[in-house]
Amino acid sequence: MKSLMLSAPLRFFMLVAGTTIWLGIWLTGFNSVHWLLYIPAVFFVFAAVTGICPGMIFSNMLFTKKPS
């Protein structure tokens, strides 16, 4: 089974993407944005801090090749 931990460059990308979304939420106003926008912002920062990406785990479960 492949390791589910993210590499350092991917963790940095997740941090930058999450920070950009949070900056956009802050500039728009926390009361103005839809609650759905918080989901990727939280997941990106969580992935950057812990190295575990829920989105990659879910996509690996969906798109792995089944042994025949």
C-alpha cells in the first residue's frame, strides 16, 4: 500500500492554496461567503499541517485499480 503522507512540495502547495482561500474569505467578509467555501480551506490547511490529505485518500479509494 502506498504511503498516504504528502511530500514537502505538495504540503507547501496545500498551505499556499489554503492560505489564499482564507485570504479571499477574509477580504470578502466571513459573514458574506457561503459555508461551502470553508470546506476546501480547512482541508488544505489540515493537509499542509498534518501531511494527511482527505481528498487524496478519497480519490485513491475511488480510482484504484482492482486486482482481476
